[in-house]
Amino acid sequence: MKYILGFLFVNFLASFSFSQLEPAPRDTIDPFIHTVEQSLNAFYAEASKNGNYDSVINELKYEKGDIPRFPDSIYCQRLAKMNEMSPFHLDCDPAALRTIKFFAENRRSFARVVLGRSSLYFEMFEEKLAEHGLPLELKYLSVIESGLRPQVKSRAGALGLWQFMYRTGLYYGLEENSYIDERMDPEKATDAACRYLKKLHDIYGDWNLALASYNAGPGNVNKAIRRSGGKKTYWEVRPYLPRETQGYVPNFIAAAYLLTYHAEHNIIPMESKWSYAQMDTICLSKGVHMKTITELTGWTLEEIKELNPIYKKDYVPLSTPYQCIKGPLMEIGKIAALEKELFQLEDDIYNPKPAEEEKEDSLVVSGIKVSGKPATTIKIEPVIVYKYHAVRRGEGLGIIAAKYGTTVNEIMAVNNMKSTVLYSGQQIKIPEKVMLNGEELSPEEAKKVIIPEPEKPKAVVPAKKYYYVRRGDTGSRIAQRYNLTQNQLSRLNPKVNLNKIYVGQKLRVK
């Protein structure tokens, strides 16, 4: 194994593009080999969760059947055919041939895994590349950068499908904070990579030199051009490039060749869990923990995280514009249908509100002053006459209070309002007049009604409490959770059949 890695490093394999606008360290092991191993190890780890670790290893590492081998002339014919449809110079160079043969014989498992994952990414790559007017073959660049794994991180800190360094990512609009890293967002990072590659091609006018610059940085490519005596093509400049970059374009050619002619090499793509066409997106107007989504819909936390690598934590923060969740159509459809219940469940779990006493609308007075007479000591029950007002669009409490000759505080008190927020069509009570012994008090006299402190504490009326049904819940489990019998739960929910509850359903539990 050491011999193989050493041979590859000296002769032809390349590195990640973690040197974008920054110098690249010279690793002792080729970074592309590191990418291959990372991608395979991640795949094995996923498969081992299902108890199929040994069978996956046997299937991927020790392929059954023949491994086709072809004369160099066949490889060159196929590359020439690809060249006819590509602006790249996919030359049948000895370094490219060695790379193709090595991966066709020794890294077949990697090719299978990448082919499987390509169903989730290649269609999106092609859309973005076409939008920017770039060659579609650039989709293969992400294969040698990350093995189509958004979470892959190089030793130098490059991250994502396109291996952006932090500063380069910021320059191309990829944000990073405590909760998100847009270098791991497949679509945003792909758009940034398109803009960066377009700029590099504008500088050099040669796609292979643009690829070398993506890997080594424009500074290193410019030095190589000067050392070559001003040559303008990659193959002329290649001997003067950093050693790890000399294998970068051969790697690109090998990836493009093998993924195009995988059937001819008896390489069968791994079965894919998802395809791009099956994906949908929903943007959330509130911050939500991924575990809340799992609680409500049953969509596994592992899948949510895998399809949304942009989030560093298991939390989708509130931002402007809203942050989004990507996933299979069915799972996104569930979230869309239960969005209100999702936000309520999030509050119930992470922001529970303390129970409050219910307030009564009636007022009890200990005495009043009428026409300057002193207050009496007997308790008098005044009668307050209300009228109802339907809130119109654009109305606020101040406007309504002025209209009826009252105050905002009085309206809030008689309506048990904790906020001044109103909605169109809301019915609110307006205190119209106060009656005492059948006679209406004047506004001045009504204002002199004295509201006493209660003589003794009143029993606290328990606030109503509700619960939103989650996946796997039953009526008996919910009753048990809140120390209720099933009959008590049934009495609290007289219109609900507890044997036929459904996810997101609202049940009273107190």
C-alpha cells in the first residue's frame, strides 16, 4: 500500500483545491487518495448502521466478475470521442492514461459510490453550469475535489463539494456563522464555484489552466507560465507547476472518462437513496430544531442532516431571508401541511410558557363616590354594559379607544389582552356604560369606581393546556404522560376519538 501511494504521489495524482487564493501545503499522501478514502469510509459507516458492514466491504472492495482491460489505443479513441464534444483538451497523455488505468482497476468501489451519489448532484450541477454558460464537464471537478461529499474537509480547511477555503468562500458570498456554513450548501457552493471558474477561464483562456489555477491558485500558475517562457497551454506549462498540481488535470480526465465509460469497465453504480428530481424545499419563518421535525413527522434526524449539510448544529435558525430545509417530496409535504403544528411543538418543547390564572370579566367594588359623597363600606356589584367592535384592517387599539372615548388599557383589561396586536375581524369588547341600581353613572362617576384588593385569595383556576400529537403517540400514552386516566382525557376532548388520533392533532390535557 505504501508503495502504491508513493508511486501515485510521485507520478500523477493530484490534491484538493484547498489552495484557492492561499498557498497549498505539500502533503506526504496525495489529497485525492485522501478524498477517495474519506468518501468510502463514510459510505461504509452508513452501510454498517444497517448491519451490512461485512457484505458491503466484500462487495465494494473485492468486486466479483471480470475487470476489463483495454489497449491504450481504445482509451485514446474514447478520449478523442469525448474531446469532440468538449472545450477541454482531454488529451491521451501518458499521465492521464496511468490515472485512468489505476482507478479502473484499483478504485472501482469509489467509482461505484460516486456514480450512486451523482443522481443527487449532477442534474443540479448541470443546471448551474448551463445558467453560467460553462461546460457541463465541469461537474466532474467536484468528484476529484470531494468525492461528492459536502462534509469533506481537507487538512488545510477547504470544505464542501467544491472545497472552498474560508476566505475564498467569503469573497464569493458564502456566509459562515455559528449555525451555518454555506460552503457545505450544495446549490450555493456550486453557484460560487461556477463564478470562480468562469473568472479563472477569463484570465487564462484555457480550461485546463483554469483547473490548475483552481487547485494551486492563480499565483502559482502565473509563476509556472513565466518559467515556461510564456507558454499558454496546460500541457506546456505543466512541468513548471507544483508537483501536486501536475496530476490535477490527469485526475479530472480520468474521472470524466471513468464516469462516462463505467459500463464498459463493468462498474455498476451503487443504488442511490435519492435523486435530484425527488427533492423539494421549504423555507421556515421561525427557528426550528431538527429534532422537532423528527418528533412531528418521523423523518429521521440522520437524513435531515445528510440532506442539509449547511447547518453546523441540529438547528435551523431564523434569518432574513429565511433558512430552508431540503428533502424528499413526501417529507417536505408533511412539514408544509403541519407547519403551524411544527412551530407550536417547537415552542412547547423549547419555550414552554408558565400557567397563568384566568381572569374574570366582572368587577367587584368596595364603594363609590357619587356627587362628592364619601365611599360606602358595603360591597356593590355594578353592571357594566359592553358593545362589540369588529377590528378592521389597519386599525390599532389607539384608534379604537379614541373612537369610543375609552383608553387602550381599559380595552386590554376587559378583553384579557396581553398584547396590543390585533387581527382583521377580531371581536373585542368595549365598555360602553356602568349601571348602578338601574341608573347609568356619568363618565366622571364611573371613573371613581374603586376596585378593591380581594379579602382572601381565590382559588387558582388551572390554565388550559394543549398537546400536539406526535408520531407513535396513542391516547393511553398521552394520558399517562400527563397523569390522567383515559376517561379524564376523553372528557377534556369530548369530540375526539382517542383511538383514531393523528400526527399534529391538538388535544387538551389540562
